[in-house]
Amino acid sequence: MRCRGGTSNIGIVTVPAAAACQNHFDREAIGICVECRARICSECVTKVDGINYCVACYARLADRGAVRRTEEAKATHPAVAYLAAAGLLLFTTLATWGLLQVAFPGGG
Ligand SMILES: [Zn+2]
Ligand SMILES: [Zn+2]
């Protein structure tokens, strides 16, 4: 038992069983595995997209291939965005011109 040098007279720091990690009884659990609902500490937790997994469940997920490490960015291609913008501009121009023709027939 290592002395932590505190002035507290409580020699043993005990984490309540209800809040302890399932793997480390002296560590406080910071999260719960979404798969098996196990309490896990910061050392046992593996975060995937902000979701907590315990070591065992993460290993299972990785084995199934459910966890994709590749980052598939669905970024719009610059050319597509440019064409869309140009098309919108053309449409707006034509629509405005058409409205003017309707509003002022004959051109004055
Ligand atoms: Zn789990
Ligand atoms: Zn742990």
C-alpha cells in the first residue's frame, strides 16, 4: 500500500464496488460498454465514434469488421460543387429574365 502523501487520515482509497471497473477493482469506472454494459475505466475503454466499448467487445467488433478505421470522407467533389453553383446562377438569371418579360411585355 503506497502512501500518497496526503494529509487525509484515510489511508486506503477504496472505490465503491458499484463504481469500480470490472477489470480493475481499484479503478473508478468512467464509462459503460454499450455492448455488454460492463463498467470500464479509462484504461479499459475504447472509444469508437464517441461510443464506449470494453476491450472484449471492441475485439469482437474489430473481428467482425464492424469497426471501420478508414475514414471515408463524403466530401463533395469541387467540380460538382462548381457546376451546381453555375447551374443555380444560370437558373436564377433565366428566371429573373423570364419574370421581367412577364411583368413588362413588349419591352416598353
Ligand atoms: Zn463490452
Ligand atoms: Zn479497467
